[in-house]
Amino acid sequence: MAESKGEQPTAIKPRVLPWHTQPIEQLKQAWATQRLSHALLLQGAEGIGKRELAAWIAAAVLCDRSSGAELRHCRECTSCKLIEAGSHPDLLWVRPEEDKQQISIDQLRAAAERLSKTSYRQGYKVAIVEPAHQMTPGAANSLLKTLEEPSKATVIILISSRPSSLLPTVRSRCQKLTIAGPSPAQALEWIQQQTGREVTSDVLEFAGHAPLKALEQVESGFDALNEQMQKSLGALLQNRADVTQVAAEWADDRLNDRLNWLDLWLQSLARAALAGTAEFITFPTRPVPLPSSSRTLNISGVYSLVDRARALKAQLVRTALQRELAVASWLFALLDLVVPPPAPNQRDTPVTRSR
């Protein structure tokens, strides 16, 4: 299929991960008994390989050797080679257009029109919609019409980490495949196999227990980021660093990761305060000590800071903003919350937190 508005050639390669065994077996049984649905909904948490699995399903359905009772991705036939090259004419990916947050009705109408035409390779046609929960209401209704009157030899694959956000009528017309993530031990073992080095549970927690996200973090230098965040935060809390300097250091291309780190740190801070051990924080492994304080930590204030960090992350996606200024403002709020005011005999001493 030639590229059209809203379609992006996919770089996602077909991939079966160790925890994909059960849904793969379901699909193979459905194929063998000629009961494979024309619409599949892959649902599960972020970062567990739903896109890679969708690419495998598409490759297997389109494979020249998936005939009879066997569903397979042989990697050797013409169809499979086209899949690997990202240029199969009968595979369509529908995603939000560049700089857009939603999939439009025009994209779904264009996809439906192409699915209604004859296959280029005289076999199946496959469309992958992801993330499906980001369709506009009009797009979802347009898809519903396609699901109600499917074209011959067509498979539509929806990918969603929030299936409850889909129209109930859309969900009811799909064969649901719930993709469960691996256990922490299985995830760490897999990451170590991929990277060839030891990894700690910190990176898995940081990635929300999503193995593919954790793998990306390991490969992008999580250990260095973790160490730097501990060092600069510790210096800031002990009044050995300037807020504006730390804000300038953090406002780089990894600011989103830094905000994720702070989100987890603050949640650990709240848990530790509730347990009466707020002087030391449980995440990361090497805890960042807090200055001693006679006042009780304001738990609602901690979660207010969490909300502000998450709002800042959302702003990074939607709009351009003065990063250093935004980070500095957040850090001043943090210091006001967790660092005790100076003693009376220190009030005339210049401090690095001054605005």
C-alpha cells in the first residue's frame, strides 16, 4: 500500500517476546480452526511489546507460507522480506499524524477505503491502529462501520493500553488478546540477556515495570542519570548547590526522565514519612538523605509537587516552554516543602535557594 496522509512507515519489527506465548497460541488455534477474527484488540500495559506483537501478527497473516493450519512468520518468503523492509503494500499502520495527539476521522476513512480494495499480493490486507484509544469520536464511529461490514480477507489490529476508553461497540466486535507483562525476575533476566550486563531492579521500577522501557533506559544510560540525580539533589537539599544551576543542568533532553525520577522519589518520600522514616528515602537504592527537620512533612504538599511534575511533563509534550525557569520554580517549591527554615542566627547568611 502506498503511503497516505496520516500513515507512517513502521520501523517496528515483528517480534515475539518470552511473555507473548499465550496470546500467540490463542491466535494459532484460531487460525487453525479458521476462526481468526477480522478484528483483534491487543490490550495491556505500556512497554510490554504490544506493537512488536502486532507486527508479528501482521507478518504471520501476510506470510506466503501461512496456509492451511499453520500461522507463521517464516522470514524467508517475499512477503516476510517486504515486512522486514517496512514496505509491504498490504500492511497499513494508522497513527496520530505528526504534532497531533489523536487519530482523525479522515485517517480512518482513508484506511477503510484502502482495505476495501483488492490486495496487491492477492492475499490478506492488514491495518494496525495504535494507540486505538486516541481516536477521535468521529474516527471511532468510522472504524465501527468498517468492523460491522468488514472487507474480505482483512484483519484490523487495535493496540491499546486503555481499552476502557474505546467505544463498547468497538470492543465488542474485536477478539480480545490481553497481553500480560513478565514477572520482575523474568523481566530483569530478559533485559540482562539483551544488554549482556547486570541490571538492578531500580531501572525496572523507574520504567514502571515495563521491560521494553527499562531496556531503553539501560541503553540510554540510566545508571549515569540515576547517579547524577542523587548527587545534585543531595547537594541541593544540603544547601551546597544553587537552584538556578541545578535547573540549568536538568533542563536538557532528558528532562522527562528526570521528572519521572523525581516523581518516584517524591512518592517514596511520602511513603517514608507515613512510616516515620522520612530522613531517608527508599528509592533509589542509595537513598538521598533529607536535612533533619523538627516539623512534620506535609504529605499533601508532597503529592502537590508530584502533580506539578506530571503537569510539567505534559507541557513538554504539548507546548514549548522555558525549561530552566519552569524547573527552577518547581525546585523552589520542593525546598520550601522539605528543607527547614534557617535558624535565627543564620538568617543573615546568604543561601543558595534565594530567589
